[in-house]
Amino acid sequence: MKKQIMICLTIAWVVCSGCGRLLSKTPPFYTTGIYAGTRVDVGIISSGGEGLVFLLDLPFSVVADTIMLPKDIYDKQN
């Protein structure tokens, strides 16, 4: 039973990784600016709901936002 739960959690974690970044580019979560995906994750975590999934996703969103940081800065300046 524990093995099945761990497998399900691992699959959910892999599938959702970085999804805060993706959500920040789609309505109703559309957010612009620096670290938009991280801000979406934190907003969802603080409002309750699917907080655990987004808490697990938070490190991946931070990495994705950091990789996209030069593009976000460029977009913000133009």
C-alpha cells in the first residue's frame, strides 16, 4: 500500500513539476513579471485548496522561473 502511494505521489510530482510557471501564462492565473510561476504557487498555497501539490511544485517553479529570468527581465523592460 505504501509503495502504491509513493508511486502515485511521484507521478503527480513529475507531472506537475514547474506547473506554476505554466499556470502563470494562462487565465485565470495570468501573471507577468519576475518569478510569476513562484508567485502563482505561493498564492495557491496560501489560499488553501491543492496546497500540497503546489508546495511540492514550488522548487520546480523556482528553477523554471530562474531559467526564464533573463527573458522575463527583457520583457519587463520592453
